[in-house]
Amino acid sequence: MPRSRFLTVLALVLSLLAPRMAAALGKAELVDLLKSVDERQRNQGDWRDLVYIEQKEKDKVDVAYEALVFRRSQDQKFIILFTKPKASQGQGYLRIDKNLWFYDPSVGKWERRTERERIGGTNSRRSDFDESRLAEEYEPEDLGQEKLGAYTAQVVKLTGKPEIDLAFPVIKLWVDKETKNVLKRQEFALSGRLLRTSYYPRWKKVYSESKKTDVWYPEEMRFYDEVEKANSTLILVKSVDMRPLEPNLFTKAWLESKSR
Amino acid sequence: MRGYLDTLKVIALIALRNLFASRLKTLIVGGIILFGSLLVVVGTALVDSVDASMSRSVIGSVAGHIQVYSSKSKDELTVMGGMNMESPDLTPIDDFAALRRTLLGVPNVKAVVPMGLSSAIVTAGNTVDVVLERLRDLARRRLAGEDVQAAYESEKDHVRQIIKVLSADMDNVRKIQNEKAISQDDLAAAAKAASEELWAGFDRDPYPALEFLENRIAPLASDADMLFLRYLGTDGDAFAKSFDRMKIVDGTAIPRGQRGFLFSKWVYEQQVKLKTALRLDRINDGISKRSKTIARSEELQRWIKQNVTEVKEIMLQLDGQKTASFRRLLQGELGSQQSDVAKLLSEFFRVDDANFAHRYRFFYDKLAPQLELYRVRVGDMLTIKSFTRSGYVQSVKLRVYGTFVFEGLEDSHIAGELNLMDMVSFRELYGSLTPERAREVQEIKTMAGMKEVSREQAEAELFGKPDLGETAPIGRAGDEAEAVLRSLAGRQQREDRASQPYDPAQLEQGDVLNAAVIVKDPRRISRTIKDIEAAGAKAGIPLRAITWQKASGLVGQFVTMIRAVLYISVLIIFAVALVIINNALVMATLERMPEIGTLRAIGAQRRFLLGMLLVEALAVGVLFGSLGALLGAGIVGVIGAAGIPASNDILYFLFSGPRLHPSLSPANVIISLAIVLAVSAISSIYPGLLAMRVSPRQAMQSDD
Amino acid sequence: MNHIVSVSNVSKNYNLGQVVVPALRGVSLDVAEGEFLAIAGPSGSGKTTLLNLVGCVDTPSAGTVTVDGKQTGQLSERDLTRLRLHTIGFIFQSFNLVSVLSVLQNVELPLLLQRALSARERRERVLALLDRVGIREYSKHRPSELSGGQRQRVAIARALVTRPKLVLADEPTANLDSVTGTNILNLMKELNQSEKTTFIFSTHDARVWAYASAVVRLADGQVQDRVSAEEAVRAGGLPTGRPV
Ligand SMILES: Nc1ncnc2c1ncn2[C@@H]1O[C@H](COP(=O)(O)OP(=O)(O)OP(=O)(O)O)[C@@H](O)[C@H]1O
Ligand SMILES: [Mg+2]
């Protein structure tokens, strides 16, 4: 019967189309995506850069810092040391294991902080300056694709793994399909409240001796505060330097000795 | 004149006879008036007394009679009662010396005290952090050749004891919950911390071991505490002189020209004291001051339970020697063979009504001397970190010189919230935006080439055309870092500034946020406020001056509020009284129409009748009003002798002490009588009109 | 002849809801100073109404009343009251004593309102008067403690105490025994003679007419005639005929 024939053909066509329609990425693929996002940015060695941070707040004068960032991929150690303005010179954060310490040379005091610490009172967190470790810290979930200006982005929802101290427990991530660079992020509180929207418009690459290939880093980051709508933060990364660092650099003693 | 008097006599006679004739009505009306005037007397006396005592509290603690601040400020100034964290946003007044000169030029001004209000959160770290910090300091000093061996050894021993306590704790958790409750990493870390090899090389090179302990062991003790401090920067001497209610409890005042911090005793007790001791104090208060019993009060039971379960706080304080001492003391006290001190402590804190008093004394006599009862001791250095006005983090290190109270307000948190700090340190923490700082910020921005992108434009502007990524030139941040670090190293070490005196003249020259003004004659405050603002305008310092009531924020408005409530209830009572008296008089008038007609017929003028009704109403008013006032005066007298106990913190502040002894002033009685008379007079208007309107014949006729 | 009271063409209507009750219909009456005039008429004929108009206690619906040379319709409330106080003494048919005051105080009341005499003078005058009407020993009593006749005497004393030019008495002897009645009438007559006080009283009592200088007979709200006392006594006080 022509009619039943038509139906079988239709069924066949539909069954062929099905996998394409359900093009949602599988768990493994998503983890792979995160891994490649991380991988592009990983240096596998020592890293120094110079950052400029600017914080704009409603009814207040702008705050601006110049700071040096030191990091070591291997044991995930991290230092940010403020160099300007004068009043903040020598203040810094040191991350060892799961501890984030704040140091103020004017009083010689170490203070234990959390990952939610707003660096220098701006709307940036320690993780904004560090290597990307998304695959390690979050569970991904597919949210499909989206156009973002001239880009096509894969959108992923990230949920923080338990027992890890994270600045943001939930993140919505826009990854450029072509390059696997992060273009945009929205960071949420556990309650689902949107806290921050971040943009990474300019990616730069540098050749790493230790990695034997290029390392990518966002040269510019813009954070828009979603709680205090008038506030925004700008981070510019400059002068990346990947020469090895002193072995004992990531210690309290070093930071103390340097800012005395 | 005699004639008038006689007429009045007749009027009175008729009026009184009438009142007597309708006794019941008179009594009802009188009762209401009596109650009303009693309420007015007692109420106004109480409110006046609260007002007086509270004004003593407020004026005598921080507000002074008048507070002065820049009229360019965004917020209004409140010096107390602000339960919120935010301090008001005030524009600093640049030159205190000029301000003081200007204010002292105003006739009624006696003294001016510079001030600034702010707050900070002090994170002290957990117990282990605190101990390790101390050990680190001692180790450094020891290596530098200072003679701190004994303290160093004791602190080392203490740390090893802490490691034991933490390990035991972890074992416990594993036993109670399950094997996996504690991660393998943590167990390994604890084992390493306890190991001999870690401690073997400690004396030679303590830093690696310290970092290990700080980063791997300290996080295991999760009792980190935050201290929320509201503080008042001021000139200690001027403050003590102008606010004579302030008394030093522990330690000394901040010496002239020294940086320093004074804890309010209330904050010191509530926030700095060992939690276990604080809870014992509260239980003791509950039993001795508020006659509660452990058996019946859930609150007390809850505190006891917390003490029983939270012995770790004490355990972490004990080094080997103290542990042994505690074991011996507690075994003796409890008659127990138990050797685990944690269990002994739990047992000890499981108190009941029978043994509480004894154990309370035992705790303070025997145990407390071996403990650090306060996390910050008098003489310690306190680091306060805060965000300055220009948005940066600023820390100062201050010696804690002592604690203080405002006499009579020891138990009030409203008065006890504020701690004191020298003005120079305050200014540093406050960090007003100087042109120099603004320039610095601008320089950084220019150097970095920062460009603003608005939130709305962000996506279009940033992602308009794809950026495929360029290779960045190899930077030399390392070299720049070296340069910066070298310049840092060359800087004078600021740490010792805490103990460096400052030139007292500095106090005068800098800026202040506000100032308290003490006046010579408190009755002329509103006049003086006008004078101050005028003087400010003339001197080119735009000032806003406010009364202490306003400056004390919610607290000051509290009395205004109860006064309003009182007046409204008085108003209601007398409105009711007015209606009732009016009704009674109208009824009486109608009943007496024949009589009124007769009086008119034989030649009484209308105003005679009006007078008659007025006298009638006034007589009731005066009689029962006076009775009520008298009764009220009696009640105030009785209450005044006995005193009203301040059953809670807010009352304590309002009463300016544990009891309020209200007293009567003539004004209370006069006001009450005036209100009563006015109400009586007003209530006779309508019946008066009624009586006047009828013609004599009509009135007479209603007889039959 | 000087008329202390002059009633001219006075009508008085009472409004009882929709019904208009004419109590007086075009009454004209002149009373000379020093007269001792009786007004006779059956019950409901308008005697009290007429006295009320003359006593300035009520106002006429039409016509004019002139008392002591003043036309009452043109006086203010205040002046009317003053006229009542100073010129007129009124003895009401139902006494109208102030129940909360004693006999003495009731009688003293008009003097107090006048504010002319001292306390002693007032007291003397009141007591003398009470003596005259025979109730001195009751001076401290309240009206409610007195008999009808005694109350009437208090009312009379009160009306006379100010020594008014004109005394209006509505049935002054109705509640009195003949001895007291005669006594009172003698007192009034005496005052009439000595002080030239004008008396107008309404009465049914034929004995009273004997004292009267003339009797005006009222019927149905109209003046029937004005006769001499003897004539009135002869006719039994009643009008001879009905008006047309
Ligand atoms: N207030 C009143 N309302 C209506 N009608 C009235 C009123 N007072 C009197 N009248 C009427 O006016 C008329 C005259 O009454 P008035 O009292 O003058 O009579 P009187 O001659 O005094 O009678 P008596 O001898 O009974 O006292 C009567 O018909 C009476 O019903
Ligand atoms: Mg009559």
C-alpha cells in the first residue's frame, strides 16, 4: 500500500535525523571541552604577569591597582602582590594548598581568607588571576549553542564539586566553538542569584618553553556586578614572563622578606 | 465686685447641688477624669524621668549636647543606636583646629571633642592560627637572638598538645560517624604533624614546619572567629574630660600622644571572652539577677549543653602541663577516675541548680587562671583592617590599652557597642581621598590604557568582530617585579609605628568627621545650635549642628515615640471624657429645662446659665482631676521609692542604669490639671448653647 | 394717664403640629400705673398666655406689647431679660421654684441677679418678706419640703422681693387657705398703695376681685369687657355674653 510505504519511509527518515536533533553533548564530551579550555590556558610551569585592576563603583571614586601575579602550575601555588598605589604596596595574597592568606606589610599580619575574598576590595577573585581548572572543580551540563556577536558559542552550565572552596558555586559559560576560548561567564550564588557577568574579549597567546606549545591567556577581563548594578571591574594582563621562579617563592617567609 | 462674687456663689451653689442631685452621673464622669489625670501625671512623670535619664545616658556617653558635622555630608549623623553595620557617610571637616576655634567662639560652648565613627571586621583566625602566629613570632625572635627560650618552648609544647587534641578529635569523628568522615590527606597531615622528624629540625629551621602546620593543620580547627567592631576615633584626653561617665575598667587610658585602642567592656565581655566563660556568666546572671532556674529555663539548659559539647575551645588552649593540672583539678572536683580531660570538662560543665554556684566559683578560682579568658588581652596588639574612603585596604596595629564602661550603663549594649581609638589611627583607617591619591589612581589607569565599556554596549562592542588571537610579545614581568620588590625592600618598616608616639599637635591639624559639643547651659541648646551654624558659615566651614536626641538616632527618637504614644492615649481618653461629660451635661440640661426657664424668666441672663454649666463641669473636673493628680503623685512616689527594674538591655539604657526612679515635677500636675480644665470647659459649650437657645416660656412649660 | 402696660391688638397662636391653636385673638388692654387689675375667664380662655406676653416671657404672634414705655418686640433678648429682672415680678401658676435652693435662696435669687444690694441688705429684705408671707421659719427648707400653699408664698415673695413696678400673678391665691390668701392679698394691696406697684393677676377667685381696681374678663382669647370689681362679683366673674 502506498500509504503504509510512505509511513515507513517517514519513520526511516526520522530515525536517521534523530541523533542530529538530539545533538546535546554527552557528559564525556563536555568534560573534554572543559579540559581543552583548561589545557589551552595551562602553562605547566612558572608564570609571572603584571595586572592592572580597576574598580568602578556608584558614587565613589575609582579604585585602581597595579599588581604582580606569580603562579606555579605544578602545585597550584599563587601570589598576587600589589605594587601600586603606594598605600597598598606590598600587600598581597598567597595561596598554598587550600589556604588563601592575605598579608599586609604595614602591620606584618597574615590573615586567613576564603576563595570568595574580593581581591583588594574589587569584584575580582583569586581564581580570576589563576590558571583555569574548570574540569577539576566543576561538573558540566549542556545548555546548547548560542550566537554571541560574531562568535558561535557552546553554552555550558557548571556546578561546583562538593568540598572544594570555590568563589562561585555555579557558572554559566560561553565557549567559542572555534577556538575553545572562554568568551563570557555568568557567575551565580548557590541560591541561583546572578552575581556577576564576565567578558573575555581578547585572548593572547605566548609560546611556553615548559609546555612546548602556546599558552593562551585573556588580556582583558570585564566584570559587571549584577548585585550592585552600577559597579564594574576591569582587569588587564600584561608582560607575561614564563622564566622559572625561585623555588621557595611561594612561602610566607618570602613574601614577608620581600615587603620588609 | 461683691455682687459678682455673690452671683458666683449662687451659681456654684446651684451647680454643686445639681451635681449632688445626679450623683451617679457625676461619679462616672468624675471617674473618667480621675483616670485621665492620673494617667497624665504618672505618664508624663515616667516619660520625663526616662527622658532625663536617657539624656544623661546619651549626653554623658558619646553624643554630648550637640553634634556637629559637615553640612556637605550625604547622610545624617547618628552616633549610636545604629544596629546596621554601615556608618553614616560624612564629609570630613578638614581642619579640626579651625573648627574648634570657631566653635569655642560661640558663647554657650564649653568644650569640643573631635570624633569619627567607623567599623571594621577583625578576623582573628582560629585558635590554632593564633597559637601558630605566636610561635612564628617567638621563633623569629629566638633566631634573631632575643631571649625568649622559655616562652618559645612552652608555645612549642602547646602546639604539640593541640596536634594531639586535633588527632584525638579526628579519631572520635571517625568512630562516631564513619571511616571516611575524615579524608586520608588530613589523617596523613595530622600524623606528620605529630611525627618526631617534623619537630627534630624545628629549632634550626622552623619556617617549613610552620608553613606546613599553618596550611595543613590549622584549617582542621574550624573555630575561626570574627570580631565586628564599631569604633570611635577621638582625642582620648578630651573625651575623658568631657564624658565623665567614662571609666577605665581594665588597664589604662590611651596615653597622650600614643596610638591605641580601648575596648568597650561590653564588647570585650560579649565578643572577646572565651565563649565557655561567657556562657557561665550568662547562666550566673540568669540565676542571680533574673531568678531563673536551670531546671525550668530552656535558655540556661541550652547554654549548658553548648558548654558540655564545645570543650575543644578550652582543650586547644592547654599545653602538656596545663592538661595535667586540669586533669588533677577536675578529677578531685568531680571525684572521678576519668583521665580524658575533654570528658572531664564536659562532665564539669554539666551543671544543675544544686552545684552551679560552686562550680562557677571553681571555674574562676582554679581553672580560669590557667586559661586565656580573652582572645585579645590588655597589652596585646590588635590589627584592624578596613576599607578606606578611597576604596583601599588599610590596616593599623594598635596596642589595646584597656577596657572602659560608661558608668551606670555597664550592661547596655547600645552604650557598650562603641570602642575607642586614637584619632590619628582612625584617620589612617578612614583614609580620606587626598588629591595625591586621586592623581595616583589616574596615573595607573593611564599607564594601563584602560577604556570604559558600558554594560549595555559590552557584547556588541566586545564581540563585534572575531578576534583570532595574536601572539603576545614575551613580557618581562619578572624584571619589573624585581624592580618593584627592590623598591619595597628599601622602604621603612611600618610595623613598629604602632609603638611610636605621635605629636599631639597632629590631633589638632587633621580632619574629623564630627565633633561633640559640650555646652555651659543645656537649656539653651537650640539657640546654641543656631549660633554654631551661623559661626560655621561665617568661618567658611559649612556646618550642621544637631541635638543629642537627633544624634542618638533611633534611641533618641524612642522617648519621642513613647511620648507620642502617651499623648495619643491621653488624647483618646480625654476625647472619650469630653463626649461623656458633654452627654451628661446635655442630659442634665434637658432635665432641668423648667428650672433654666424659670431662671431666665425671673431675669437671669444667658451668660449666667453658661456660667452655671461651666462651673458645674469645672467643679467635676477640678475635684476629680485633683484627686487623680493626687493619686498619680502618690503612685509616682511609690514607684519612685521602689524603682522600676530595667528588665532588658534597651530599658537599661533608657533608664541609665538598673532601675528607674521616676520623680514628680510640678509641671506634670499642672499639665494634667490644665488638660482637665480645658476638657471640662470645652465639654460645657454645647449644653450651654442648648440652654441658651430655648425661650423661658418653652422651658418653664415642660414642667408638666 | 400713664400706662405701664399697653397691649394692642395682640394675637397669639400656638402651633401644635399642623393645627394652629389661637390662644389670644386681637386683645387690646391698657393698664395704668398703680392699678390692681384682675383678669378673669374660664380655664383655657388665655389668661396665662396674656400674662406671659406682658411678662416678656413670650412674644406675640401679632400686635404689640408695651411695658414701662418699651415696646417688647423691639427689645433685644438681653434688654428683655433686664426688663424682667428689674421691672417685673412674676408669680407663676406652677410656682417654678429652683428645687435645689432653699426658700431663702430662692427668694434672694432675683436680688443676686440684680447685684444691687449687699448681703446684709438682701438678707434683711428677704427675711422681712418671708415674715410677711408667713413662712419665715421655713427659710432653710427646700421647696420640695413645703406644701403647695407654702410654695406659692415663696413664689410670691420671690416676685415681690425686687420691689418691681409691675407684678404679674397667675392665680396667686389658688392654693392658699382663705386666711393666708387674704393676708397675701392685703400685702399686695398694701404694696400697691404704698409703692404704687401695679398688679395684674389672673384669678377665678371672686374674693380676689374685691381687691381689684377693675376686672378684665376674657373668653376664648378675646377681651369680653372691663368691669368694676363689684360688677364682676355680681356677675360671678364670668363674661355676660359670648362674642360674635
Ligand atoms: N404651649 C401651648 N401649646 C398649645 N396650646 C396652648 C399652649 N399653652 C396654652 N395653650 C392653649 O391656649 C389656650 C389658652 O391657654 P391659657 O393657659 O392661657 O389658659 P388659662 O386661661 O390660663 O387657663 P387656666 O385657667 O386653666 O390656667 C388654651 O386653649 C390652651 O389649650
Ligand atoms: Mg392659666
